[in-house]
Amino acid sequence: MRRTLLLSLLLNINRPVTLDWLSEALWEGEPPLSATANLRTYAGGLRRVLTTEMKGVGIVASDRAYQLVASPGKLDLTSFEKFTTQARTALAERRHDVAVQRFDDAMALWRGPAGDGLPYGKPLAARLAVLQEQRLAALEDRAEARLVLGRHSEVVADLRLLVGEQPLRERAWALLMRALYGSGDAAGALGAYAEARDHLAVQLGLEPGEELRRVHRAVLHRDPALAPAVRHQARLVPAASPAPRQLPRPGLLVGRDREAEFLEGALTSRGTVPPVAVVSGPVGVGKSALALRVAHAMAGRFPDGQLYVDMAGAFHQERAVTAPQAVSWFLRALGDSASGDELSLGEASTRLRSLTSGLRVLFVVDNVIGSAQVRPLLPSGPGCAVLVTSRRVLPLDHAEHLTLDVLGTQDAVAMLAGHAGRDRVDAEPDAAARIARLCEHLPLALRAAGVLLAARPDWSLERMAGQLPRGICELLDHWDEQRIRDRLWASYELYRQNDPEAARLLWMISHQPGSEVSVSRAAELLCAPGPCAQRALDRLTDEHLLRRLSPDRYEMVGLLRILAPRDSP
């Protein structure tokens, strides 16, 4: 029990751990009535041992909590995480030999399953399960790197041990099949598939997933791309061409931690279908900035590349990138010299799916108009993921959706400070809050206002706040290279072409007193029946040009509330 307590404290090194948590961690089921007294006894014994045996390590007691104080560098776990991070960085840079060495260093630290032989309850069991998953993932990644180097034979023994220990890990079975086939043992590869299928059927009642079936088909058809893997790698992405790293430099982003966490979870593969996440919201709300922040944070999980395209359709339809253009760009980025105008969209899309079926690539498709623009870009390989931004919610299968709203007051002021300077904002907090409010808490407008203040250090924030209501558009347009007015009203221009009725209603709402409108008022403006007005309001809401306040009331969003289209409908 003292060892289990030590393990619990080590996994929370330099953080207080409550007695309640420790009680649940040490005892499976209901802790005894004497749990607190027992914990104090165990902690006292541990403290004496650590004080005697280890310099710079100790246990500190606080109000109903214990904390193990030590340098994180003393933990094997810290070293393991450092080595695996270095290994995956090397994988991303296609230095597979370095990756294998770092994975070897990481695996040398393991002496058996985490917590082996110790009693523990549910909270600790969950933490140990995470450690076990990290170990197994590192073993599989190491095997993958060795296969790329053509070291098939030496991988077979390790993978045999792994599937013997974890017979339900389909990726391990797929790697074993590839290793056996690459070693010249096609029959052994087919036998491994049969074993995997039996385990899955008996223990889970499931058939093998897409990855296993794909490798099985490749073995049956003697696919030359399957072995040796090093030649397959060279065929897909020539050795002279590095993996594509196309993500633009991320801009300033304040807050959005919960949204970023949601997207990272949505982009984490959990099955045979590559995950898709769609970020939607009004123009200028920061969809692209959030997407790029998440894409950069997750880049290490996609060592075969990060592809990026700005479809630009959210602002100017005539400048929008077409699906054939985007597919062709992606193919060329992946080293496919055969991609060109001679391929139809269907052929190019199929080629893209084939090319990425066994890779781990992140696709970022920015500023999409509609689902037809992005569907040909979607991969089928389970190791890939797709992050899309669009003004509207897109009907894409297997997608998770995040609707982004404007910033809160605190984050809006912080973003203004990020451009104008923290000292100036702190010196005039009320004026800063007024500027944020006049900019409707939109990141696009806040950036322009902050850049203007940075360019005019002699201006007070109060002066800026006083001038904004009289000419916010002209004032901010001058300091925003993409022109806020044009970006915000590009949606209106698109509507004039694609949905004249909704565009006319938007124009009328912008010219009436106030920014709110009811269904009955919309019907009056359109001289149309209520259901027609309701449909137009719903379409504008779907495009994030209106915000629904109640079932019967709507208001214009963001800076649209103080702008008016330049032309009549």
C-alpha cells in the first residue's frame, strides 16, 4: 500500500493530492473507515524512506492532502515522454533512423506494465491505463518507423510479442502483416489476419476494421506498394521532397481554450473513418485563427504532412478556389508528379484518397462556401483528419461541429492589448472596454483597432473610443489590409447572386431603425407571407448574418449592425 501511495503521488508530482482521491486510488471498492489514518501511516513511512534514500525528494502535508516534491527529471516517466516526443518530431521530419533510436531509448525505461502487482482503485487504474496506452502506441510507432527503413525481419518478433499481449490491437496486427509480407512470408501475413479476425470475433463479436482489411487485400493481390515499405514511402513522397508543411503562420489568438480542446478531441481518430471537424461562425469571429492554432498544436500527430488551402469563397465567389484546383495542389504537395489538368475531378479525388490511405496527414480547408467544395478533398485513411472553416454549418458525414461566437469582454480587451500594448490598455481600462464593445468583440475589428493604436502612440484610448462611433468602418478600413467593410459585406454580395430574397431582407433590416426584427416585421419588409419571411430569416441565421434571440426575434450580428450595403438590392 505504501508503494501504491508512492505511485499515486509520483503521477501527480509537485501537485497536492487530496486524501479523498488517494483513498479511492488505493482501495478497490469502498475505502475502509480507517482509510485516512492508514494514509497518514503510509505517508509517514514513505517520508522516512525518501528522506534517508533520496536527496531532494520529500512529501509535504497540507490541509487534507499530500504532495510529493521533487524534480520531474528524476522520473522515468518524464524521460519516456521526452524521448517519445523527440522520436515523433524526428518522424515528422522523416528522420526515421533517429526516431527508432529515440523510441528504443524510451522503451528501455520500461520494466513491465505500469503498476504491476500493486493494488489500486478506479482513479489510479484510469491513470495507469493511459500510461499503458502511451507505451503501446510508442511500440507501434517504433515498428512503423522500422518498416519504413525496410527492417521487416527484426520487427516481426517484437510485434508477435505485442499482439500476444494485446490481441485486440488492430494496428499492431496490421503492422505484423506488413512486416511478415515484407520479409517474404505472404502466407504468414494471411495467417496473422486469420488470427486477428478470430480474436476480434470471439472477444468482441466484431469483424476486422478497414485498416486490417486493406492490408489483407493488399497481401492477396500481391500489391507491390506493400513491400518493402521504404519503396512505398519513396513512391508516395520522394525522398528528396520533405513532407508538406503548409500551415500558415498562426495569428494572435486570445482565449478559445475550451474551443481548442473540443477541436483537438474531435480530430483524434477513434475508428476507421478519418475525423472531420467544422468550425462555423460570423465573418471576422476568428475561425481561421482558431483552426490554425489547433492545427499547429496537433502537427506532431500527423508526421506525413499538414496540407492547407484557403478556398477564399467566404468573401469573393469569383476568386474562390475550385475543388479540382485544391485536389491538384494537394497531390503535387504530396509528390504526385502525375497529377495535372488531364485528370477529372473524380480521378484526382480517388488518387488523393489512395495516396493518403496509409499516411497520417492533416487537411486544413479554410473559408469554404459549401460542402460540395470540400467533399472531393476528404481522405479515407483512418490516420488522416480534416479541419474545415466555413461561415455556415456544412452537411458533412461523420463531422463534429463547433459554432464560434464573439469574444467575451475580458478576452476582447486582451486581444486589443496584444496589438496596442498591455501598458496602454491597463492605463485606460474603461476606454479599452468601450473600444471592444464598439468593435462588437469581433477579433477582426479588434485587430484593426489595435494596429491603429500601435501606429499612433500619441493617441489615448479615450480618443480612439470617441472617434469610433462616427466612422468605425473608414477608420478601421484604413488599418486593415483586407478591408473590414469588404469582408463583412462580401456575404451580402454573394447573397445577391445566390439568394436574392434573403439579400433583400438583409438590406432592408440594415436600413430600418434598430437592428432587431421579428418574423411579422420581416414579412412586412418583404411584402411576403410569414412562412416565406421565416425561411429567409432562417437562411440568414444559417449564414451567421443574423442571430436568433427568440423563436420570433432576430438581430444583425457583429459590425453588420452599423454598416449598410453600398448598393440597393
